[in-house]
Amino acid sequence: MKTSNAARSRAQRLLELADVRLDGDRPWDIQIHNDAFFARVLVQGSLGLGESYMDGWWDCESLDQFFCRILRAELDTKVGSWPGLFEGLKARFVNLQTPSRAFLIGKHHYDIGNDLYKCMLGERLIYSCGFWEHASSLDEAQEAKLELVCRKLDLQPGMLVLDIGCGWGGTARYAAERYHVEVLGITVSEEQAAFARQICHGLPIQIRYQDYRSLEGTFDRILGVGMFEHVGSKNYATFMGVVRRCLKEDGLFLLHTIGVQQATARCDPWIARYIFPNSKLPSAREICTAVEGRFVMEDWQNLGAHYDRTLMHWFHNFQENWSSLRDGYDERFFRMWEYYLLSCAGAFRARANQLWQIVLSPRGVPGGYRIARDWRRDLSQEAEGMGHEEIPFSMRGSSRG
């Protein structure tokens, strides 16, 4: 009993630093259903916090506000984690993202059900941060992000574009339809590849189930949107070397990735076990080290604040469609997915995580790289002015009801 009381008292003192109360009535306060929660979290850290939520040991009306507060207060640095220590040592000395392991993330995360992602991600199934500068809906924010990416790459008709980590094909399709380019998209997810081939049928797009290290050929433009988080620090130099080899001398490469302020050897232990195995968020220094000697840094933009809103929309869609999903996923999965989406939203709101768009060129753009930051326009009128008849686009499946 003394041990339990001591653990509760220490946890309470830590939570007070973030203005979070035990069994309080504010949205970010937490309600404890099992007193073993305190010792579990103090010993296991992030892993214990997430697993105990999945087990129903505690609840919170607003997990996103809770995580924003505890991360702002840096409570994640004030508790121990033996599982985290072990994972950190393993990541430091073992390459967790070798070619033989490259497809594990696809099977574990991206192949769990297109019905889930159709419900959650919006019309184009874009699983990366939207751009909310002038958007009022998730679909508008995702289209604005795709437009921003295409403009930063200065896509021109007839170009050959490589999309590394093409997802369900939404980015490739947008670029081909709006900018009249040819696209090769690669993914480590079989479900994504099959779906992307279906929705890109009839367009100059090829989709391959392939790891980036086996790429051949050269391209006018290359993009990697939301995949660099799975590359791993031991492979950053290899990745940049592949991109440099495949990019034409006058080409451009756009990297869109979540990033962290300080380099770490591992991913968050709970995220690594349940959501993204063998993944790791890069730091700015790690990216720059891999870029050095290979590319000229042309542009670096931080869109991290936009990811908070994107994640909250994903969670709303997931929650609203749960009745049509629950036959294929149990209640523990619901709590796991809820915890994943809302904890990440809180991390971006606290600015603990960032989202970077980086533009690189092999030798520097002659005269300097320019991108119009205010690119608002009527996209449909421009498409019509280009003499292009846009193909109707809808991915809304029966799972939406």
C-alpha cells in the first residue's frame, strides 16, 4: 500500500506541473480506474501510459489537450522507461530498417484495412499533413497541400516524376491530372499498391510494390511525402544517395516529413510497438548531414501547426464512422487508434513535433529557387485553361454508409 501511495503522490506532483488533475472535471484531467496505473507509468513511461489506456485503466475527455499540456511541461523526460531504454539501445546498434525489414511497416500499419483509411482520410486518401492556410475542410486542406507540393516542384507537362511512398495513389493522380506529368509511384504496402493501381487506371501512372533502395532510372522530379519517417537514421545517407542518383542534374526533390527538435535513437516506445514499428523521426541535423555533399538546400518550410488540425479531422472521421467499422475492429483497437491520433495532435499542438517540407536540387537552381507563397487561385478554371478535362474523382467506399 505504501508503494502504491508513493507512486500516486509522485504522479500527482508531476501532473501538477502540467496543470492536470487526477479525477478532475476539466476536459484535460484524467480519471483513474485502476491504482496500478501509477507504478506502471512511472516505471514504463510512454509504453505504460499508452498500454494502460488501451486496457481501460484511465480515461480523459480530451486526450489531445492532455498530451499538449504534459508535453509542454516536458513530463515525458521526467519518468523512467526500461522498455524505452532497451529499444533505444537496439535502435542505436541495429539497423531496424534493412531491405529485408522494409515491408514490415506496410503489413503492420498500412495493410490493416482500406475501409478504415477510406473512412478516416477524406476523399483522396492522403495520409499526411494538410495545408490549412485558406482551407475550411479536410479535403480542401489536402488539395491545397498537393497543390503546394506540385508548385514547389515546378511541375511541367511531360515531366517524369518519382513518388517514393506513394500511398493510395492520391498524390500521383493529382499531379498527372492537374499537371500532365507521368508518375512512377512506389510503396511497401500491398494494399496501397493494389488500390493505387485501381484509382490511377487510365492515367500515365505506374505503381510498384518496391523498396526505394532497388530504384533504377532517372527522373525530372522526385517527391517523398510522409515516408521518410520509416527510413531510419542508419539509412538516411543511403536514401539521399538513391535520390541523388535517380534525379536529373536540373531536377528538384521535395521531402515532406515529420521531424523533431533533437535527434533520438528511437521512436516513442508505444508508437513503435503499436503503430509504426521500426520507425524514427529525424532531426534537422540528421537531415542536413545526409544532404551535405549531395544537394543544395533550396527551401525549408515548417507546417507543423497544420498537422494538429489534420489529425483532429482524422479522429472526427474515425469516430463518426466507428459504427460501420466495429465489425472488423474491436474496442481495444478503438482505444488504441483514439490514443494514437489524439496524442499525436497534442504533440503537434505543443510544437514537440514538426512537419517540414524541404526542397533540394543537385547543383542549385540557376538564378535562385523561387516559389510563390501566395498561390491562391481557382484550380478548376486553371485546369480548364490548360485544355484539360478533369476526371471525376471519388474514393468514398461503402464503409462510409
